[in-house]
Amino acid sequence: MISGWRDSLFRQPRSCMKLLHQQCTSKTPKEDMSDSSYPARSETKASVRGDAWPAAPLAVALLLLHTLGDQTWAYVTAVVVGGIGLLASVIALVECVGAVRKGLAWASAAWVIVVLLVASCAVVYRLIVT
């Protein structure tokens, strides 16, 4: 009698079994990709103007170094924020160079590359001089 009670509590209902069967017999991801009902997703970016955002932490680091560079806490904070900005700018520069190679908005990419290179060089110069 106890085993019958336990079996009735832990038994899966028929609706779960039907759902499990439907999931097992559904299309594979490869079949889903060939289905024309899914919209195609573009892998390339239309613009690279958003890649200039690393200039913001670089500007904060420059501001800290210019105004409070003689204080240790400001120098350390500028190093951390500038390091994050430099890492992000390297990633953005790689994306911009890839966009130029693909022929997408080369003028915008060149502008972003110039801005990031100037800001990065200015931060490194101020870190060395201060």
C-alpha cells in the first residue's frame, strides 16, 4: 500500500510525457536554420560611430592626471580608469580596422581610429610625465 502511494505521487502526468515527446521529435538547429520563416540576422555592423565610447574613460583619466596628478589616489585611479579605457580602445580599434577592411563606412572608422589613438597616446604620455 505504501509503494502504491509513493508511485502515485512521483509519477509524471501524461501531459508531461507528450511535451517531452514533442521536444524530442522537433527540428534540429540545422533544420531550423534552413527554414525560411526565421529572419536572417546581419553579422556586420552598419556603423562604427559607437566604437568611440572608450574615449570617455580616457578623458576621465586625463582629467584626473591634469588636475590632481600629484596626489597618489588620483594617480592610481587614473591608472585604473585609463587602463580600462586603453583595453577598450584596443578592442574598438580592432573592430574599426575590420570595418575598414570590409569597406564599411571607412570615413567614420578612420575618425574613430584617430580619436582613440590620440586619446590613448595622451593618457600614456601623462602617465609617464606625471
